[in-house]
Amino acid sequence: RVAAYDRYMTFEEIDAHIHETVDANPDVASILDLGLSYEGRELHGIKLSNGAAGQKSVWFDCAIHAREWIAPPVCLRIIDEVLADPALRDLADWYILPVANPDGYSYSHTDERFWRKTRRPNEGSSCVGTDPNRNFDFLWDGVGDFCSEVYPGSSAFSEPECGAIGNFVSSNADSLVLYVAVHSYGELILYPFGHTVEPVPNVDDLIAAGTASADAIEAVGGTRYSVENSAAGLYFTFGASDDYAYGIGAALYSYTYELSGGGSGGFNPPASAIQTVVDEVWPGLKTLVEYSLAN
Ligand code: 0X9
Ligand code: ZN
């Protein structure tokens, strides 16, 4: 089964695609089993590796925010490219999680197109869900309204989806070089931190890698992604996944990509925009991997 880039796939279709990809490429692909979501969906990603010992690793997750449908096709494209090119697998082992919030993603298909959060109910409130990108255990901010779109959860890693990613990141800290969370929208390449505009120690490398990536994206079709500190370029946040991966010292290169909305698409780009967005961002992500592993 080939990934579809002309329409938005359901969670079940993406999961089936991952399994068929692994079955068809058993020598280099394996299921990355991170456990279960709150509602019991499999958190299945993919590991792509030539099997060499002592490899560095790179991580990509997509759609931790349910409604950001343009993100999973980007993760699927990464899988296509890395499967096709052994040299990419010589650079590092690749870990890719195409749907990081499967309950929310499914709900956004069946019930509410612009659902953002997880689907765990909040005790004492009719408002469901936690913002998974405020739930990571780095400077977690325990104050928030249940009904807020950025409710951080009842505790750090209260959401199993976040705990699963956090556990992977912390237990692979020795090999992890690059962490990328793929979101939409805004045409932004964001680097840590979200809680301060103070430059982090390797800010020059983070900007250089991000700029090389933005240049590669621009070269495809002229779209310019802007490279920014998260707090300065967007707004202040606590408990985001990229800041966790960087802040605990796991990934020296850590980013959030806010994809293009595909013209006037915002969170809901027309399916006809998927191919264009994916085609332009892939060279940028490849460049980012090459830069971060070389420096
Ligand atoms: O607010 C977010 O979680 C992300 N934007 S979105 O519109 N996709 O919701 C941006 C997160 C950027 N990273 C940090 N602030 N650490
Ligand atoms: Zn998002």
C-alpha cells in the first residue's frame, strides 16, 4: 500500500500503511511500539535502520495536535525517502511517529474537524482533553482551565501519548541528535525555548541548521519558512515536546516545524495542497538531518 498524498488518510489507514511498509521491508524497517493511547489505539511508529551498531538517531513526530492533518503526510514522506535511500540510513537510525495523538486525530475525522487536544476526560468538567504539547515534563505549568485549548493536564505526562514519547526520548538520550515535532501552520522553524527568549548555548548551530533547512525549502517552490526562537517567534509556552527533548539534554538539535497552511488553508489545507507542502518540506528536513549530524 502506497501512502496517499492526494487525500487525508484516517488513523486506521495510516496504521495499516505502517504495518504493510514494515512487512514489505523487514531488513530495514521495524515497528516502533510505544504503547497505547488513552482510548487504546496503538502508538505505532517506524524505525528505519541499516542495523549498524552505535548509530546516532533522529526522531520525527507528526499530529500531536489532532487537527493538524497536513503533518502525517510529511512523516509518511520521510518514511518513503529513507526507505529508498540507504545513504540516509547510514547517517542515523530514523524513528518516525506519523500520528502522535491518534485519539484526537480520529475524533477530528469523525466528530470535530478542529479538535486539538487528547481525548481523556477531565474529572469534574465536561471539557475533554489536554493539550499534549503542554504536557511534557519540562517546566510543566500546572495552572490551566480544563476547557482551554492549552490545558496542560492534571500532571506532567498525565497523557499516555506524551509519556510514551518522553520515555523514548529520555531513554534514547545517548544516541538522539535531532528531535523534530511537525505541526501546522505558519511556515515556521522554531527552536528552544518556548519559555524564554534568552539564547540557548548552541543557538548559533540551531539557527544555522534551521536556516539551511529553510533555504532548501525555499529552493523548491519559493516558500520561505522563518527560523525563530519559539517564545519570540510565536508565544510563551511551557511543557512542549521540543523543549523537553532539548531541556533534558537528549537532543542538541530540537525543533518544531509549523508547516505551510497550503495557500489559505490554515489548519485545513485542501487535499490538493498536500503534495506541494510535502514536496517542499522534505528537502528541508533532509538538510536539517545532514546538518545536525555533521555538526
Ligand atoms: O503552541 C504549540 O504547541 C505549537 N503551535 S500550534 O499552532 N501547532 O499549536 C508551537 C510549539 C512550539 N514550541 C514551543 N513553544 N516550545
Ligand atoms: Zn500544533
